[in-house]
Amino acid sequence: MRGPVRRAAVLPVGAGLAVAAALLLIGTVTDSSASCPRTASAHTSGTGAAARTVAVTSASGATVAAPRARRPALVLTWTDLDGNPISLAAFRGEVVVLNVWGSWCAPCRAEADDLALLSGEVRGAGVRFLGINTRDRDRDAARSFVRAHGLDFPSLHDPTGALLLRFPPEVLNPQTIPSTLVVDREGRVAVAIGGAVSAGRLKPLIDRVAAEG
């Protein structure tokens, strides 16, 4: 005799769409050993197009999103650690590596020397690094970090974390520090990484995006 017929579970329409959307994401991974989680306010704008197409992944599992799946990065106009205005739009036509860090964050210190080295290596390929210094209310502490690690790229100063909260959390989780985004020459997010990253893992991803022309 045949056993009882098992029926596939039927999800409500809304849940089915959520599952389908999740399958399109690169994959959300939290790596507590390589990041400094910090409490942040609730995010209110995670329904944007970028949130549906690029998700934060760990450095070990990072991939480059297909160009057709990318959406524009956040339009950023902010001030750096010296109070000078910087706009992400000014980097259009170049690949931008956007790194979130804090002087209080041990994994940030661990990756900083690699980022300093890598930023110089890839500059000739039209790649620029831009930092977001977060939750350092004391600019002097942030500047000391920059000097100690030889970071020769500018960093936006985000002492309250307000700037991070403007990103869709699926792209840049404000509670995962450090985080790194690779933005292509058309201003679209191609790679999103939560947690510390080494030059050996990050450079192949940058090279792939830079080779797109």
C-alpha cells in the first residue's frame, strides 16, 4: 500500500515573495569573530532597490553581483575628518572601495594595514578608497588611527552612525563594523562585505569590478 500523500506546504503570498527575494540575494552572513557589532537605531529605509539585489556577505563568501542586478549606491555628500566636503558622485567613472571603520574597533585595526597597502596598489587601475569613520565622536582619535596605519585616503566623519542608517541594512548593516562596499564605475554596489577583510580576499573582487571597463 502507498503511504500517506504528503502535501507541499503552501506559503501565504507575501511569505512566498519574501522567500523568492531572499534567494536572489548574495547571502546574508554575520561573522562575529571579524566584526564589532554595535547597537544602532532602527533602520527605516530598507525597502529600496539596492536592498533587494545586493546583500551583506562575509569576506570568505563574498562574490561580485551581476551588473544587471546592481542598483545605485547611496548618494553621499558629507564632510571628512578635517571638515572638508566630499561627494561620492565626484568619483563616478572610478571604482570606489567604501570601508566603514572606527578607531575603537579591533577588527578595523587588524585590516587597516592591508587596506592602506591595497589602496596604493590599485590606484593605477582607477580604483579609489573612501572611508566612513563611525562612532568616533573625537576626531583626534580617528586622525590618530589614520596616522598609525598610514591610511592615505579620506574618510567621512560619522560620529553618531547617522550616515550608516541611510543605507539599506541588507547592503550595509550599521551594527557590523568594519564593513566594505565595492562600487562600480557607474556608481552601483557590486560587492558588500560585513566583517574584516584581508588584501588577499578583497583584491580579486576589486580586480573583477575594475576589469569591467
